[in-house]
Amino acid sequence: MQHFSTAVLLAALLVPLPRSQQAGQCPNVRATNVPAQVTREGTSTRCGFGVSVFGLALSIGGARCYRNEFIYPAHQECRGERNPGTACVPAPDMPVALEHCECMLVGVMGTGVAAPKCNCTAAGTAGTIEDAETVLCSATS
Amino acid sequence: MRWILACVVCVIVALIWEQWFGAARPLPPLSAQERARPRPAEEPGARLEDAAATRRAELPPATQEAPAAAEPEDLVALLRRVALAYAAQDEDELGRLLTQLLGHPARCEEVLLLLEKGGLHEDELARSGAVFALGAALSCYASATHPVEVDAHAFTVHVLEGLADVPPPEQLDLADQLIQARDGERYVLELAYLGKILELRGLHPEQAELYSSLLVHMSENLSDARGLEEFRALFLTEGQDPTAVKLSLAALLRADASSWLPLAEQLFADGHGNAPLRSAIAYAIATAAPVEAASASLARLANTGMYTEFALLGMREGGSEALAARYSELAAAGGNALARKMLVSGLRTEDEAVMVGISATDPDPGVRTQALLTSSLGRASGPGLLDQLESLHAQRGDPAHGIGTTQALLVAGNVLINSDGAQRERAKEFLLRIAGDPAERDADRLAAAHALKPWMPPGTFENWEIGGQPVK
């Protein structure tokens, strides 16, 4: 029985506790979720194709295609949202990805035809965005 | 039995009758589709040849002939064929079908009605064709040279009015057709439609952003005092509509940046927690204010959610120089590391040597990393950048001079994607070294292995374990 209680005690000590805020007073706030976002850079071209109607050259249909797209990951920010017993602290930065896009002919599944579409490929990491997280305030605060 | 035999004989007689005399029956009535086919323009042999030639010369070309009036169901079939011709990229067929449809403005009005009243609700192909057809009609009718008798302005107004009732996703597609419609270099939605769009925007407050988006080309090409006044009113009264703010503020900044920039910055400060509004303001500043004023303003407002805006400013004429000048000022003063980082993010056209220089001299590790990320993004890197990366990573224990492993991995990942030959091999070796180094954090080792995996021979990581987990 003694071995059992020692094991329980050890196990309890080994279980990682939520990160806690050690500083003085607890601010009673938590991190706010910010959804992922895609922003587009510059002017767009149109992935359509030209036709002649009454002798006029017209560009028909097609999605707008921006040369670059920045993809911001879902992350958290400290915006002072109230939450008793917790604090909002900085977390490791997260990468912001960049994609290059261009109009390409892409096959339409099951039809045997290809239609002009905006096709984007990874170009790498454009930078980093600050992240945040919610931590428990320490019991003494 | 006799009855059965009599029936068999009757069937045989009927078959023989059909074979011999069936052809003499009158043809069934033409289907609507057949009726819609172009008819011969001349009655054969009824005129003298020279007179017929004169009349033929007066006729429009064969492709411009309009079909006879068709039934509503034919219109749906026609819209389907438009969508199919588009998907198959059959330019000739698409041109022929659109010529057939656009020759009758009333039918185009009917297409709009079908789209907005849900008449094509269950027919995705026809809905798609309807959007293409209306886009073509907007451009075609706005041209001075088409042969169709139509009030182009009234037609465009009808499409603008109908847009509010078109269900998604075609609503956005139709809005896009309206925005993109043009006659040569001239956009169809010019200043003449500003009042109507603002009126409709007011009538449909739930769709204000959709209608605001139609103002984009007007905002970019504004050269009219009355239009500017309208945009000023829009900016001052619609401060919570990001699209309206973006377009109206851009127009105002182009006309008078010194007056409007302070107000824009104040609105940005007041918009704390409203990311779309802040993004709209920053976008207007980056694209419309003079480059020197814009770089100073964006440096004051900088946050890490503004990569697009700094990149846009860096691409404008003189933008990169303005960003570099502002960076030099801040670096000399040793202030605002976040602003320096974002200014450096816009220097995508600077030489690699300049960016490597920034990464060697800036006192902040975030700026040093950003300089290498910017330089390695979207272009091949040289040996100088790889040397600097390894040098900074070797000093990772000293935040005043080095950069951390997590940041170094991102730079190496960029080199892997955008470079080839010797520099890509060096990036691979660098990542492989981190992946195999037990002194590094497991998360960094795993990230290095994942970045490498598509570039290595199959089975490279087969027996690898990081943090007790196999590398999948």
C-alpha cells in the first residue's frame, strides 16, 4: 500500500502542469483566437480566354489570379480578453507562407477537358508572425 | 388460335405499309432548336445574280445572324452550351453561341432574371453559362462598335440592380464580371455608375461590401472633383466597411496625402482588434500615398500582419528605396525592431549583398532572420547567403549576434525551394545536420526532416527516430 501511495505521489509530481504566470498580479486575461487569413498582393489577371463576338475581342470568365498570396496561419493574440485566473503570454513565432500564382490549364476531373485556372505553388516563408498563449496564473498571485 | 393468326397478319401488313408509304407522311413540326438555326439569307434562283450579290453584301456576316425567337427552355440549353464551350476552351463555338445570345438584348435580360429569381437553381452548368454570358454582354454592349441596338447604360444598371438578388456563389462571380468588364482599356464601371452603386449599397446594407468592391477601378482612376467628393463622403460615413474604407481612402490619399494620412493613422489606431479594417487602411496607404510618406506611415503602424502591404509598397516605383531609407534611419537610431523587420520584409528587389549586410549588422535577431528570409524568397540564393546563414546559426547561443535554429530552418527551407545546384545541396546538408543533431530540440529536428523529405531519396529517414518517434 505504501508503494502504491508513493507511486501515485511520484506520478502526480511527474504530470506536467499547465504553464503558469509567475509575475506579481494575475491580469485575468486570455489569448484571443485569430483565424487563418490569405491576403493577395497587387493587381490580378483573369484566367479566362478571349473570344470574338461581333468582331469584338472579349475576355470571358475565369477566376481572378493574384501573383502572390500570403498565408497567415491561425494563431492567438493578446487583446485583453477577460478570463479569471489566466494570463496571455508570447508564444514562439509562426511562419507566414508565400505562394506564387499563375493562370494555367488544369484538367477538370472526369471531363477530359482542361480549363484555365489560377494555380498557386509554395514559394517559401515570407516572415514570421507573433503568437500568444493562455497560461494559468500562479497560486500565489 | 384464329384470332392470334389474324393479329400476326395485321402486324406484318402494318410493317410493310410503314416501309413503303411512311416516307410520304408530313415531317413532324420543327423543334425549337431547329427553328433557331440560321436560315438561308437568299431565296435560291429567284433573283438575278448581280442583284443578289448586292443584297448579300449588305447583310451582316453569317456569324452575326441572330436565331429566330426561341423557347425559354432553349435559353437554358444555350447557357449550358456556353459553359461547356468555355470548359472545352472552344473559342469558335463560344464566340458563335455568345453572338447568337447577345444579338438579342431581351434574352440577356431574361438570363439575368433567371439567375436572380433562382430559375437556374438546380442547374450549375447553366448558372455558370449565365454568368459568362452576362459578363460578355456587359463588355460587348459598352463598346461603341457592336451592331446591337441596346441601351448599354440601362443594361449595366439592370445587372447592378439584379446583383443583390443573385444567390451565391454566382453573386460573387457576377460581381467579378462587372468589375472586370471593359471595352478595350476602359472599364465599363466608370464614374457614371458611382451614384447608382452608392444608392444600391444603401438599399442593401447587408451587401454593402459587395457593392463597395465594384468601386475599385473608379477609385484607381479618379480624376474628377465630384467623384472625389463622393469618395470623401463614403470614407467619412462608412468607416466600418473595410472595402469602402480601402477604396475611398486610396482615392483621397492619391489626391491629397498630407491631409488624409494623419486621419488614416488615427482610424488605424482606433481600429484595435478590427483586423480587416486595419488591413484596409494599411493597404490604401501602401498603394496610394507617395512612397516616402507611405514608408514612414507604415513604419509607425507596423505589425507582423502587414507583409502584403510592405511587399506592395516595395514593388512600387521608388518604393524599395523609400523602405531602405526608412530602415537606415531607424537602424541608426536603434529603435523599433518590429518596424525594422517589416521594412526589411518589403525589400524583395534589393541585392542579396545588401540583405546579407543587414543580417550581419542589425542588433535584433528577428530583423537578421527577416533579411535572409526576404532575400531567399522567390529567387535563387548565392553562396554569400548560405555562408551568412551558417555563421549566424553557429552563434545561436548569443542573441545579440546569432539566430535560433527554428529561424535558420525557415531560411534553409526557402533556399531549398528557390535555389538549385550547389546552394540547394548546401541547404540540404545544413538541414540534415540539424535533423541528426541530438543537441537540437526535437521539434526543430522534426521540422528539418519534414522540410528535407521531398528532396531526399525514398527511405532516407526509414530508421530514423526523433524524440522516441519514427520520422514518418
